[in-house]
Amino acid sequence: MDVIAYNHHEISSIVNDIDGGDLEESQYEEESEEIVPYLDIDRNLLTLEEINADNEKKYKFPFRRSLFDNVAPYIAFQSFDSKGLPLPYEMSKHLKWRLSTITPIIVRRTLVNSGFRLMKKSQEWSGTWGKHMKSACYKNLKEFQKVNHFPGTFQVGRKDRLWRNVSRMMAKYGKREFGFVPRTYVLPQDLRCFHQIWEKSGSKEKWIIKPPASARGRGIRVVHRWSQIPKKRPVVVQQYLSKPKLIGGAKFDLRLYVLVTSFNPLKIYLYPDGLVRFASVKYVDDINYLSDRFMHLTNYSINKSSATYTSNNCADSCFGHKWTLRTLWSYLEREHVNVSKLWSSMKDIVVKTMIAGESSINTLSRPNMQSRYCCYELFGFDILLDEHLKPWLLEVNISPSLQSSSTLDDAVKGPLIKNVFNIAGFQLPSTMPTEDVEKISQKYQVDAVCLDLRLHRTTLSYQERHKQSLYANLRDREDYIDEIIEDLTPDDVRHLIAYEDELTQLDRFEKIFPTSTSHEYMQFFDVPRYYNMLLDAWEFAYGDNREKGISRLQKLCQAKYHLEQQVVY
């Protein structure tokens, strides 16, 4: 049996240093594969003895099959604390992950347990978890490579851009729909307008100053005097929410995890568990205490340095200065809070925030993404509850921290990252040699083995472009809800099979767009998008009977209709 997880050279290289090289924009280096050392080999990797003992075993298919014929299987990601089936060598040798300096340990462990080799330098990597790149750099990605960002998501990830996008929507649709971000001014551009507001309110208001593109509480302070306001350097000045909901006398905020697998069509998934982060000093609404960062800021990176900070190692405990979101819900339910209603309002904020940014993101994605396969993104939404339990969006993080400092962090972030990778859907690279493809196909009786680039390209045939143009300006749902899925094009089928395969992997995630009611958000899009209509119609027709929709797609896939590449004029 051709099975090997790590050769002698790889195993001997496993030491304590696990730092990887940064993926610097698109400057990919020449082919030079260097195995990254790793921690905890006895627990996380196959030893040579295990490999030899397993050589006599008959292996089950170690990947996750698609729902559909003639679609390649997906890599089945395992938890950070348990390894999956060992992979045959003809599979494992193609699973390469390029590390960056910000790839968290919990991500690395998940990857190793799932059969990936971690590389410091390689051109043939299948995935990476790194920093956001400049939009033009996405053009340099190979079609089988997947990164954890989309072009242009700084439109929601930067505090100044987030406000510009949400305030634009608020001006168009009103505060009732988009008034979920505290009043904000982007300086120095808004300095004159801000000064006029200041003159009216005087020092009665408190304001929080933030750098437009920082994280982890760096550069943030609360002020109440005009002399404290920077007049020339770029900052965001936000109205301070001085009447927050308190627990045990302390402020807290929520970190929600949001996965987007596509912006066109828009597909949003919300994780039901997250983190609740407490300030380590009890809150006092007094200007004499505005300089106390441990009182006014909830960031873990700040409060861990407080003498009064208490860690919490139990995911189910209302103890210390970090809780899980599920624990908070239990606490609030005991206070007779309608948690379901509160959660719904947060889902509304997430969807509207993504819609506020999607036009600009799609504008940058369209010319820079050569394949729909290449991108997915995990966002961290920071939300604060005021004394009336109204949720306020403070910021959106495009690289939310997945560092783990406790068993509580592991309990939230471990299942999260496994779930993210499985929904994102990684496949064996299309560059696999024919002999390896044939071995796997024969051994496991699968009709497709590796990524088929035809399923993810963005070029359309004349017929497909013509159909999309017919629906381009339709705003009335009745005009498309039945007809758009009546005669599916190959491109339609490709989008729908990707969608249905994603839905099989939701596990703990909740799909919040599209849903059976998400058509109510269609009015907020700058332009109608064909693929949003397609998924809306699909949900309307098959949302309550997915098996029927899957059966319809399966018949088309058996005939290889989804692989047809019609003439492009």
C-alpha cells in the first residue's frame, strides 16, 4: 500500500520553531520547498511505526465526496486536536500549505492533522492563511490556490471605509435600517463638520479616537476636550457609547465570526459561538476616568496586562474576563432577555454591513480574481450592547485573531477553523500528474479526482451572457422568481452545485444569506445581481425540499452538463 505521511527527513526536522515566512504580496519565490518544523509530533503526526503498521490495512476513502457526479471530492479537515485517516502518498504529496508569519498555531495543527505539509517556500501550495494583499496581487494566484481574503474587503475592514459605506446607506435608507454604527467622523476630511457638532454639544459628549486601520486596541483613547482631537493626522473619531450594558459592573463587547465564501453571489455564514470580552476595571461614567484603558476598552490584548484581569478556562462558565457567546446567552436568558430577538438583530447588522461594502468589493474582485475558487474570508465583527440592549457595530476585522491562550479559546476557535476550511471547500490541485489521478480514481472508484478549473472560471458563453442580461435590471421579485431557474445554463449549474456542496458542511455555522426571507435585503444592493436572484429563486423553490433540488442537479451532472464550455463570442 502506497501510504506515507512524512518521510525520515521531514520527521527529523520537527522541532520547536514553527514560524513561517510571510507571503509578501504576490512576490512568490522560485520553487524551493522547505518543510516547516512542528510541535507535538507524538500527538499530531503519524510516526514511522504507525505508518508501517497501517500499511496492511485497507483504507477507506479519506476525502469528502461531492453530492454530485463528475465533481471532485473535497479535503476533509480534521480538528486541531485529533488526526484523520492517513492519506495515500499519491494524495498527500500534493497537499502543500504555505505559511505566513500570522498563521496561528491552531490553524497549523488543523492542517497537519488533515494531511497537509506546511511549507515555508513553495510555488505549488494549495492554501495559505496570511495578511490581506493588494487587489492587483490576486491576479498572480494560480487557479488551484486558495487564500483567506477577497480583493477589496478593506471596504469594511478599515474603520474609515466602513463608516463611509454604512453612512452612505444610512443617507439613502435612513437610520432605522442602517443606524447601527455610532456617529463617526473621518479626520481631517470631516474636521469642519465635526467642529460644528462639537460646538453644539461642548464637552458633554465623549468621543473615542481610533487609527483608521489598526487592531487590538492600538492607538485608541477616549477624550472629551477639543485640544485632544488630532487636527492633521488621519484618525476616526466616534461617538463614545457612555451607557453600555454592564455585567458585574464592567463593560463588555462581543466578537462574532462571519464567513463569506462569495460576494457574487453573496453567501454569508454566521458562527453561533464567539467570544465575550470584558474590561478588567469596573465602569464609571466619569470624565475623570477617561484615561483608564482597562475600564473603557475590552480588547484582550490590552486587558491581559491589567493586575485585575482574570482568565477563564471553562467554556461554560460565567467567570473571569472572557466568556463564550453561548455562556452570555445563558446569562441573559436568566435575566429574561429575548436572546433570539437580539441574535436576529445582530444577523441583520452582519448582512447589511456586507451589502454596504459588496459593490466596492465586487468592483475590485471582478478584474483581479481569475477563478471563483481562489477566495474565502473569515471576518470578526465587534459588537457592543448599550443599556437598552441595542447592538452597535464598532468595527469589522478582516484578520480576526485566532491565537489561543486558554482552553476556552480552543473550544471556540478549534471547531471554528475546521468548519471554515470545510465550507470553503479545498480540492486536490489540478496540476496532479495523470498517473496519480489514475491511481486514485482506480483505487477509490471516483469519477473525478482533482480540481476541475472549468467549474470556477468566470468566462461566460454568449447564451449565458444573454440570459443574464435579460435579468440585469429586474427589481421585482415576481419577474424572476420562477423563470430564472426554469432553464438552467451550465454556469447556473456550476454555481448551484458549489452552493449545495457548501451547505452540507455548515455544521455549527448558520446560513444568513441567502435564506427564504433574505430577498427583503435585495432593495439595498446598488445594482441587481443575477447570481443573487438565482440563489434566491433556488431557495424559494427548494429551500424546504433540498433533496428535490439536489436530484435535479445530479441528473445534469451525470450528463456532464456542468462541464460544458459553450462557444464564447
